[in-house]
Amino acid sequence: MGSDTPLFPLNTVLFPGGPLALRIFEPRYVDMVGRCMREQQAFGVVLIREGAETGPAEFHDIGTLARITDFHTLPEGLLGLVTVGETRFRVLDRRRLDDGLNVGTVETLPAEPLHPLPADFAHLAKVLDTLLPQLGPAYAQLEHRLDDATWVGYRLAEILPLTPQSRQHCLELSDPLERLRLLGGLIERPSD
């Protein structure tokens, strides 16, 4: 990916293909958004390990690139962003610029190979099919791939009531079936 990818430490985990709405008010991030839009560049979303979104923060090395798909001015003068997760990445090195923006050299991680959803996990796709329409426009606009084990696992990890650390663990897993086994244990299987 090259050097100087802007990094946005948050108290949330973004998954490939998933939506993320943001409210931007700090000058360093307003500048970052402008630069990303001008250069058609993604920025990296990384989970905070220690610290705060508004201050210095230690963050995890594995994150997801976010592509800005829309923006608008919010009533209170903040910048509203609509983003979608693209590719997982690993931060190889990082530094903090004078304005407080974190940047780093990142390497993109290989996409998981397409893996058809095994019949053992078909109930998870049904749960998603029921829940996603209830989650608002961000999920209504997603292309539903209920037959793809990776897509189903990522969406479940986004919407289930998990701790940020558990979501991060799901992001770091590279085996879609292991992710589904982990998440499937949290959802009761209907009796046939």
C-alpha cells in the first residue's frame, strides 16, 4: 500500500464490506478527509487498545481500510461521513504528525478465498437475512452475500453484542469457518 496511510484510531472495529458512519470534528481528521477525497485514498480504521479517540491512543496493528462513499454537513456543523470497509491491513510502522494525525506504512492482508457457507451454518444466514433489513439504510444498501462464509461471519461480528476485543479477534482471524464456529456458539440453533 505504501507509506503515509492515514490511521484513524476508534473504539470500534470495521470489517471488510461493512458500513461505518462517522462524525468528524477535529481539524486533523477534517484535513485527512479532504486529502483522502482529493487523492481518492482510503484511510485505515484501527481499534484503540489504550487511550481515547480524541487524544493519543495505542492501537492494534490489524485494521481495515475505509473508503468514503458519501459526506454531508450535520446540523451542529460537524462533518458526517459514510464509509465502507475494504481490505484488512497490518500496520508495519507508525508515527504521529505534528497535528496529531497518526500515519503509518501498512501492508494489505490477502482477502479470504471465497468459501461457500456450509449447511451447518445456514441458520446464521437466516438470522442475518432477518436482522439486516432492520438495521437501517447503511445495511439496506449492502449487497447481501448470504452464501459466502466470510461475508456472513463479518456481518455477524459487526452486529452481535460483542466486546470491541472480541470483534478485533474476529477481524484478525483468517479462517472464515473458525470465525463462524466462534460466532455460531452465540446464536441458538433452531430445532428442526
